[in-house]
Amino acid sequence: MNTMSKKATDLMDLWNKRCPKLGRILKATHLRMRKTAQCLENESNLDVWAQAFDICNNHKRLNGSIVNGFKASYDWIIKDVNRHKEVIEKYGD
């Protein structure tokens, strides 16, 4: 496993650890690995990702506590390489 694949796997493991309310990542698909690698090229600090994941797991607008039909997912947060920053800025304390 190359370094980027290891970091991508580490990020997915971090999601599974930090986001028990939001559903686990069960499979590291090729697309998911590629999107994760792109996100890590933009932000490699896992502490920043942990902060965004904690917010997703605990904020009622992101974790499905409000009946608005939305619940954050790993694929949602990696869809845009800056979404984790937007989560921190918009929903962080």
C-alpha cells in the first residue's frame, strides 16, 4: 500500500471512529479512495478532519436529529475538497 492509500484508509477509519451516528464506511471503493486522496492533497492534517467529523456527528443539522431529510455522510463531506472547511466555519463553535 502506498503512502496516499494508507492516509486515505486512515481518514476513512477516522470517520468510522468519530461518526457513530452517521453510518460506517464499509467498503473502500475506487471512487471513494480517489476522492479521499484529492481531499487529503488539499488538507493532509487529520486533526482538521477529526474536527469536521466531530461537528458532523454532533451537530443536529448534520446528524439527522432535525427532521429535514438530511444526514451527513462520508461521501458528502469528500464530494468537495473544501467541504470539511465549510463545516468547521459554518457549524463549529
